[in-house]
Amino acid sequence: MGNYCDCCGVRAKGPEGLPQYGSGGTAEYGFALAKHDRARMEDAVAVHNDVAGHTCVAVFDGHGGDKAAKLAQELLPKQLDQHLRLATDKEKAITEAFEAAEECMYPELADEAKVSPSGTSSGTVACVALLQEKELLFVNLGDCRAVICDGAKVATKTVDHSTEKNAEEKHRLQKLGVTIDAGYVDGKVQVSRAFGDIEGKTGVKINGLICKPEITVVAIQESTEFVVLATDGIWDALQEQTVLTTARKVLRESRSSEAAAQAVLESAGRVSKVDNAAVIVLAINIPEPLPKREPGQFRLKRGSKTE
């Protein structure tokens, strides 16, 4: 994978690199991913049991190549661990970890940009969930998305960073004088926040792009059942409620987060396989299965009479 700076020499747990297909997990979380009909795989996941005392799961969706997604998968968890262990302000530490991760990525991405036919390095968006006791932090950069299932319904969710879906992001770029062409920032990329996207000629990021994440803090309740993180290969195919309903049914029946993630991936694939897809299910309070009816039991129809 090349040479990393000393502060970032770490490999993430979960699948190494970007496998075309795969799934896995523990009792607490499960993941599934697929290349589908794309020429190459640019989606990735990272799962860690202990990032500064947090369970940490993340999805990445690369663009313009797979290098940025691979680097983020390997380097971001390490930076989050280092910064959070010393933190008195978690949100500040997380933001600084994202900045430090991009600094570690920069040498390889700058070299990539110099030889890229597009003149720009690859980039990647990311969505991270950090769970510690009764606190959950969503950390979002770009257009991956995280959604909480609370009592079978969509509760808290992240907001995508793109000019077509986020008016605040569009306004931020307009104030900077950045050109937006059919949703493409500076005519080059469809998201407004991402790692990478270094221009070969200037050695800096595409104009207007930032790697500052948006952080959402959620207090875990008894009704908080599970979290789904996924790339847009899932969200472009399925409504959020459909994703949660699909995952919830499998979780209740199997108690397996991996099986729930696989079910969501397969359901999205039946709708569309035009994009890579990756999904993680993080279980918090899995609802009990529905009680099984005894043989011979039946439900009377409304208006029927018994003998």
C-alpha cells in the first residue's frame, strides 16, 4: 500500500482492502458489501471493538479510484483512537482526527494526482458511528448516511453533504464563489465534503471541498434498537424506512447483525446494482422475536362467530 507516516501505520479490522464481495461481524455489529456492476470496487468498511473505549464502525465510498478509500479505511480509526484518548472535547478531537488522517493521506494522493488522467486524485466520503455506553456519535463526511431505528421507526439520521441535497452546503460554496455545475462542485465532484480530491497542478483540494465532518451526538434510550450505516449504493435503491424494516425483521428472527446487513444488501441489489454498496448494522437493543403461535392456533376474522 505504499509508505505511511509513523503516526498512521495501522491496519483496520474487518475486510482487508476492498473485496468485491464480503460479509462478517460480531454479536454487536455486522457488515456486508458488494462491487455489483461497477468496473471496480471503491466502497469499504472498518470495524473496531475499541477506539478510545468506543465501538467504532465506518463506511467509506470512494470516487475517482480506490486509493483514498483504502487509505481512509486504514488510517482514520487510528487517528480517532489517538485523538479521543487525549480528548477533553470529543467533537474537537474528532474533527482534528479527520484533519490528521487527511494529512497522512496527502503524500500518496498528491502523487496519484500528478499521474491521473483526470488531473485529480481519488477521494472518499465517510460515515462513522462511535458508541460508548449510553452515548452514540455520528460523524459524517459526504453522502454516506447513518440512520437510527427507534421503536421500528426512523429516528436520528445524518444529512448528506452535496449541493443538490443540502441547501446549507450549497450556500457555503456560493459564498466562497465556487462554481456548481449540475451538482458538481467546481465542475469536478458531486459531494461538497470528502477526503482527498487533490489537484495535480496545484497540490491542493478541489476548490470548496473540505474534510471537516458533521458530528451528531445521540443519547441512547431503551427504545433505541439499532443503527444502519450505508453508502449511497444502498440509499439510492431503498427508502430509509424500508432499510430499517428489512434489517429489523432479520434481527428479530436471527439475532444476527451480519444476517441483517446481508438482507439489506440483497434487498437493495434487487432494485439496483449500478453502484458499489456497503452496509453496517450496529445492534444496541434488539427487539425480541414475535411469539410463535402454537400448532392449531388461528386468528378469527372480524365478524366471525365461534360455535
